[in-house]
Amino acid sequence: MNTDIKTSWTAVIQEDPETGDCILEFPPEMLDQVGWKEGDTLVWKEMDNGAWSLSKKAVNEVTE
């Protein structure tokens, strides 16, 4: 078992200075580790402790 794999990250929400939209910028090493790439659809899930979880939407997954 590889114990060097990080399983959680903290990201700071930033504001796009041109549009005012909120941005979450993910570090490249995190994207590589979780297998996400630009254009993927992510699903937000609120956890019981008030934290949030993000996962890549499965091809056939239906979201609310």
C-alpha cells in the first residue's frame, strides 16, 4: 500500500477579476492523482460534518 498518496486537499475560493465568478484552482499534482482533467464534470456533496466532497461525475450518473 502506498502511504504517500494524499487523500484530501484544501482549496481557496478565488474571484475572477474580469467576471467576478468564483474559481477553485486545483493543483496539477492533485488532478493527476485523482484522474481529473479540464472539462470533467464534478459533483459536489455536502458531508454530515459540514465539509464538502467533490467527485468526478460518472458517465451514466444522474445529478440533481
